[in-house]
Amino acid sequence: MRKNIVKFFAAGVAVISCTVIPATGKGVATVEEKPLAGLTLSLEKYCNAVITDIVNEEKRDREAEDIQDSTAKTDKTTGREAKTDSKKTTIKANSSSNNIETEEEFKLNLVYDRLGVANVHNYLNVRKSPGESSKIVGKMTKNSGCNVYKIKDGWAKIVSGKVNGWVKAEYLITDQEAEARAKRVATLRATVSTETLNVRTLPTIDSAIYDQISADEEYRVAEDNITEDWIKRYIAKYCSKKDLRGIDIEKMYKDASNWVMLKIDEERMFVSKDFINFTYNLNRAVTIKQPSHRGNSGSSGSTGTSTSSSIADYAMQFLGNKYVWGGTSLTNGTDCSGFVMRIYEHFGYYLPRTSRAQAEATKSVSSQDVQVGDLFFYGSGSTVNHVALYIGGGQIIHASNSRDGIKISSAYYRQPLKIGRVM
């Protein structure tokens, strides 16, 4: 029997689930790679540490400011101190994924009970302290979720994913309005429980490796209720006889329920549930990492020339804008290659229209020599079908898909086929 997926909003993460699908003994081959220096932290452990720090800070603030909204209230009639329970808010989960019951409930904010959702067209800056001149430490795109700890003088103190800071309160919706928005926009996603993981062209380990994904990213689950009939329809629509060579079809049908289909950059690929965790959540803020300004900084990337830094800064202006397949408009919609083409065009550099042609037109560089402004090319096998712009700090900005639009990701959320330099 299929286990239910428990979903809830956790502090520091818009919505997060810790349910792990148990292993069935089947394995998916993994290939070790070391694209980035440093250790990938557990998101849950990181958020718990952030929450602890913020809780302690909030206590100090309340003591200093004598805030009267503590959890203890005095009963005016009896003089007794009555402890107020934390709000336990539940909302119904709506999902396009077939096996998630729409009547299943999940809680909002286990530690704090105030959800905030970015109510912006493209993105909202998260600053280190309240004030327009304060350093930007992260960005929240449209409908990203956060936990709101306090609102003071028009600024909200929030934590969203790994980002802890302040945003202008006028650009957040909170409480019931935020909960209603969350019901409409939260999606089921997968996080990898190993350092890297192979994904397949079909839901069986016998099929070809499509790509590698990493623990640095969340991946959208396009279908988690895979059955024999579903596979038959998928094969009829998307596969050729060549794709089925060497595959035990009956074995694939029998093991179908142990796989999910991910949709990454509008590409379909399959992964075993044995090596992923499910989350049902909103987007979260992304950390804005500052690359080194002195020399080469290895896998984190150096800034390169002042022009390349300007290119990255210009690209960031369009964060959160729409993805449109075949589009080339930075404001009205663009696909991945149209995005980098227009960014470089603004600075007087010509790039071909498609990602494959762009890969051929750029000079290859190693991951140890990557600089801001370089292009990361992704695909399957030796075929390039996606491109992104490196912005430093191990991050890329790209026109990803129709749901997320132009977004920031880890540069190694997929295995790059090539890193190319334009200038």
C-alpha cells in the first residue's frame, strides 16, 4: 500500500516534509563528482539552527523593548497567569499530482504561526538589516514563502530557506491571505538524499542515464503516480523503439510505483523514490553569494572583468520574469538561450539563437577557471539543450521553466556538459 505523504509548513521553510520513502532494495547508480568546494548542508538542520538563533534574538528584543505580545497573558478577573497555546493552522492541500488527496491537511509554521508570501511581480530584496541602504543578502521571487517574526516600522524580519533578513512589509501578504495563496501555488518537489544521482529516460534502471542531479536543488515532481497504463501512454507519445532497447518492459511495469517523473527546465526525466525525499512547498528565497574580487577563487568563480560583472548585475534585474518557449523578450517572456542572447546583446556581444549553437560559439573553460559571465550548458548525453549565465558564488541565473520563470540555481544542479566563455 502506498504511504501517505505528510506535508507541513516548517519555520524557515515555506512548507517542508521530512517523509522519506523507504528503500525497496533497488539501486540507481551514482557517479561521484566534485564540482563545488565545501559541504552541502542539510536544509532542515540549517533552518533549525537559524530558528534557534532568531528565537533567542527575539527573546532578547522582547525583554529590551518590553513587548506585550508574549505567550503569557494575565487573567484580569482572577489575577492568574494563563499560557496561550500557539496557533495551529491547517489548510487543505491542492495538488495536480494524482496520488495526493486534496483533503489531506498540513500545518503552517511549527515554531511560529505567521506565514508570509512575496506579493511581487518579479522579486523582493532581502536585506541584512531594515533599510534601503542595507546589504542585500537574498532575493524572494513571486509567491516565495517565509516565516514572519516581527514587523516594525514598515519592515518585516523573515527567514526563508537559508536566508535570514528583512524585507519591506508592504510587499508581503500574511496570515489568512497568505495561507489561501499557498494552497494555490505550493507544489510537490523532490530533493536528492545522495550527493549526486543519475536520472533516467524511462522509469527503470535499465534505461539510459539522462542526466545527473545534485542535493543542492529542489526538483519539480511532474508525476508521482506512475502506473503501467501511464507508462504505456508516455511511451506512445514520447518514445521511439530505440529508447526501449535493452529494457525489460514487464519488469518496468511491475516496478512503476517506485519511480517519479521530474520536470527540470521543461525536460522530462525519471528517478527512483529510493533516493529522494518529498516536499510540498512554496519557493523560498535564494542567497545572493558574493564572489571573490581578488584573483581566481576556484569552483566559486572569480569576478573576471568589470564587464562580466556588469553583465551578471544586468541579468539579475530580470529575476522572476516569465519563461516563454521560443521567446526572446527579457520582460515579456524568453527561453534559456533567448535570455543569455539578449543579456550579451545589451553589451554589444552577438550570440547565436539556440543553446547548442551558443555552446559551439564559445570557448571551453574548466570548472576551476570559471568566471562571472561564463555560460553553463546542460543536456543529455552530448546534446546541449539548456544554457545559464554564471553570476558567481557557485550560482547561475537562467530562464528555467514556465512555472518558475527566470530563477537562480546552483551551477551544478545538473551536470554541465560544457562551460563556455564569450569574451
